[in-house]
Amino acid sequence: MMQMQSWRKTLEFICIPLGAILAALFAFGIFCAFAGGNPFGVYYSIYRAAFGSWSAFQNTLIRASPLMLSALCTILPARLGLVIIGNEGAIVLGGLGAVAVGLAIQGGAPIIVQLGMALGGMAVGGLWIALVGILRHYRAVNETISSLLMNYIAIALLNQLVEGPMRDPSSLNKPSSYPIADVNMLGNLPGMRVHYGLLFGIIACILAYILIQRTTFGFAARMAGGNLRAAKIAGLPVGKLTIAICFLGGACAGLAGMVEVAAVHGRANISLNSNYGYGGVLVAFVARQNPLAAILVSIMLGGILASAGILQRSHGLPDATALVFQGLVFLSILYSDSLYGRFDFFKERAIATSEV
Amino acid sequence: MAEALGWLGVPLGIIAGTLRGSAPFLFVSLGECLTEKSGKINLGLEGTLLMGAMSAYGISYLTGSPWLGVLSAGVAGLLFGFIHGFLSQQPRVNDVAVGIAMIIFGSGLAFFLGKPFIQPSAPQLPTLDLGAWSQSPPVQAALQISPLFLIGVAIAPVMQWFFRSTRWGLLIRAVGDSPDAARAMGVSIYKVRLLSIMAGSFLSGIGGASLSLYYPGSWSERISSGQGLMAVALVIFAKWRPMQCLYASLLFGGAQAIGPALQSVGIDSYYYLFNASPYILTLLIMIITCSPKRTLTGVPGALGRTNESRL
């Protein structure tokens, strides 16, 4: 992945996703025109709401940060050839774990409480996805299906706990856990409205990239993902690798849950189940399982999510319009994956260029 | 419904819930079964279900004919199936990812187009009152069966026969189990899969019609509580056999009714966990029946494999 590429290949990697986004914008414009909106007005509104001003861009970043962490839950196991979509469950339980730890040690110094919440969220999320890895390795249970099932089980656990043992009796309409004290909440980055979750997300993506590309662990994982039998013959501990990488992926999603609890909601309730999990799966595939690309794709999706409100307010379009746009963009980008190598212009011309 | 009957209401509530709630499971799982038999997964049936529910309700409201609504739900399913069948068969495109994108696109489109239909009430499908013999209103209400449910019950054995005894059924199984052998027979894998996915989506769309035109019988954005995704688990539970999809749908529909039925007699301590029981059950069965030494019985051989490049 890091070897030198000719400018044609690089251009292909830029042009194809860009073309896919343009195609999605075009299709969305037609859709808006049918719905009675002015396509160009809608484009401008999306741009303004997502990236148009510093304040708007901060809204985008707030939505992008859990997506980055959530995407890693799919990206890391993908190195081993696993398709895990249990991000939602790991986020939900990570948030729950963070609250449980945060409430248990709430008397401590804020930095200790925050650290405890982060570790709690990561441990619970990590164990949850590690279980998927254990089932995969020891019982050959399909990881996509088991992680999907476990999403529902996690959400049921959340509902059960916040309506039962963890419930704050004063939360009437929306059963919730007791709140985290304000001093223990995760603050904002200096000079911004964006919380520290963004920093966590970017650091986690960079660390994941280094782990996969620059360490023996990452090399072993890639090898096992490429050819399982060869890896076993080479004596790689495939089981341990599977469980470890699932744990790390789950820990990232669990951290996303912690960030949502400790920086946004302040308590655990059903708001934790807000589709950042499935969003993260899509980010992972659109970023072609590359952690650095996931940062950019998360910001793009964050921007689309941030523009939902304005489409409703200034164009009279239902708020589901942003969902349609999101779907079109992802379908178009996923399709564009099949276009690599189909255009002659981007093909290597070794002989021709060497003679020039 | 169960209040007047006391404890007897629990089994009655579960039976009524099973008869009412299993039709969407049945249609979507039969659709997913057909799709997976051809070797592709369609996670996007959740979006198809919503789209089917919306178009059935909308068309029934606009034309006054619920059966036209059912038909349009199927057509909406066909279109979604075409998109999924086309995209998921492109080289390097992952069918799981396309499925999730289709959930987002489908639910977005359904909410967008369905916005005007949330308030008005559309004509519902007629029901067959099999409980007319009983004096008790709860029993009568419980036995109001939807004709769609009966159609679904009839499709299951037909599909079983179709896979076992017809040329087309054999083709689909060959494509799903061993694409190379099918290719050697001169079969177009692309076409067989596309048609299977489209037919499966058609059935799922009708499952959506059962949601909005029978039970719960209205259109709202929360009408499908993940039933489209659950059906994927259900097909595995049923080991890719249509008749077992029928039994599993009844079981899942019944399991969904356990929580509310117990709640009606005052037991609500484990409400949410009871609701999650189908998922827990499916996972447990997978853990018990899977083994690293052999593949799952009944699983189509090509399921989950990446697309061979068609270049």
C-alpha cells in the first residue's frame, strides 16, 4: 500500500471517489428537483451547513468523531478478513460501561474519573467484540451474523439496565442512568465547541494505521487475513490474533460510546443507540478499510448528518432528505470501487513513459 | 386484550401475537432464503420492508384499494432488489456494505415519500374472522387472520418444492453452492442471482405491506423494529429451508409477543430481555450447531465469498 505509485494511479485514487460523489450529487439534485426543491440551492445549503463556516464545521466535527472510532471496529478486524458490523452494540455497551465506572468512582479527581470512564468503555466494548472473535475462532460462528445479533442483545441490555438497576428515578419520560457530574464531563478542545472525542478519534485512527502498517502484529494480522492456512503453517497464533484484533476494534467503538456519554449526553439512555454504529461500518467500507481515509470519510458523513436540519428549515424538505443523500453517496462510492482499472487513461504505460 | 382474561390472557396473547406478528418475518425470511440460496446476502431487506410498508399504505390511501397497495409494495421491492442485485455483483463490491447502504437509502426514501401518509388512515386489508364461533371478544380479535399471512404460509411449501424438484430451483442452488459448476453448465450466474435477489425483495416488500395494512396497520417511521435484519438471522436459524423459515417465523413472532403478554398481567421485570430472546436464541443455536471442523449444514457454498472479477 505504501510503495511508490505513478501519478496516474494516484490520480485514479482521487478521481474515482470524487467522480462518485459528483454522480451522487447529480442524482440527488434530480431527486430534489422532483421533490420541488431547487437543486443548486440544496447543494449550497448542504455545503453551508457542513463546511460553510467555522461554527458549522465544528458541528460536522462533533458528529465525525464517534464515526472515526466506530469505523475502527470494522477496519481493524477487516485486516484478518473478518466483516464485523457489531459497532452499534459495542458503542451502546461501551457507553454503559463508562457510566458504570464513572458513577462508581465519581468522588475522585476529574482526570481519574475520565480515565476510568474511558478504560471502562474500552474494556466493555472490547470484550463484547472479542466475544465475536472467540466465537469465530473456536466455534466457526459467522462473525457478521453474530455481531449483528449481538447489536440487538446489547440494545436490550441497555434498555433493561437503564429501566431497572441503573435507573435514575427522576428520569421519567426517557429512562436514563444517573447523570455524570458536570466536573467529570469531557471538556471541549481549547478554543472550540468540539469535545475531546475528536482528538481521541484522530489519534486512534493514526495509531491503528501504524499498528497495521508498521508493526509485526499488524503484519501478522495482514498475513493471516491474506492466507489463513499459510499463516497457520508459519506458526502464527491465529486465534490470539483474531481475539486481540477484535478486542482492539471493540475497544475503539466502546470509546466512542464513552465519548457520547461523557461529552454529549451526560448519562446512559437510548440516545446512545443513534446509528453511529452502522454509519461506522459504511465509513470503513467507503474508506476501503484504511484508517487514515476513515478520518476524511467520517468528516464527510458528519457533514451530511449536520446538514439534515437546514434542509428541513430552509427548503421545506423532510429531514429524511439527508438520509436519502447519505444513501446515494454511499451506494455511488461503493459502486465506484468496481471501476478501478477500467479506464485506460489511468493504466500504467511503462514502455511509453520510459521512452519519452 | 388480555386484561379481562387474567392469566389465560398470556397464552392467548402469545397466540394472537404470533398470528399477527409473524407475517412480516415470514415474507422477509422467505425472500432472504431465496436470495441467500443464490449465494448473496441482502442485509438491505430492512430498507425494502420499510419501502414496501410505505408504498402499500400510500397507494392504498390514494386508490382506496389495499390490494393495489400490496402489489405496489412488491413492485417497490423488485426495484430495490434490482439495485442491490446489480451493485452487489460488481467486482470488489461487498454485499454486506451495499446492504447497509440500502437500509439507509431505503429508509430515507420511505420516510421522505411517506411523510404525507403519517396522518391519514388508509383502507386496511380485509381479515378472515376465524374466531366467529367464540363468544369472547378477545378470542375473536386474536383469530382475525390476515390473508397475507395465509399466502405466506402457502408460499413456504411451494418454495421448498421449487428448490427440490424444479429445474429453476436446481439452477439457483447450483449457482449458490458451486458457481464454477454452474458456469460450466452454461448458466449466467449474474442473471440467476439478479432474479433471485429481485424475487426475494418482492416478497420482502409484501412483508412490508403486511405491517402497514394489517398489523400494526398504520404507517410511521418506527413501524419496522429491525424485522428486516432479524430475518437474516432467522434464515440461518432455519438452515436455509423454506419450511423451517415458516416455523422459525412463527417462533420469532411468538417470542416477540411474550414480553407484551407478560407485561399485560403485570410481569414486566425482564421486558426488554424477553424481546431480545429471538436474537439470543439464534446466537445460542449458532454456537451449538457451528463447528470449526465442518461447515454449517445447509449453508450455500458461495455465501459470503467476494465477487470474482468479471473483467
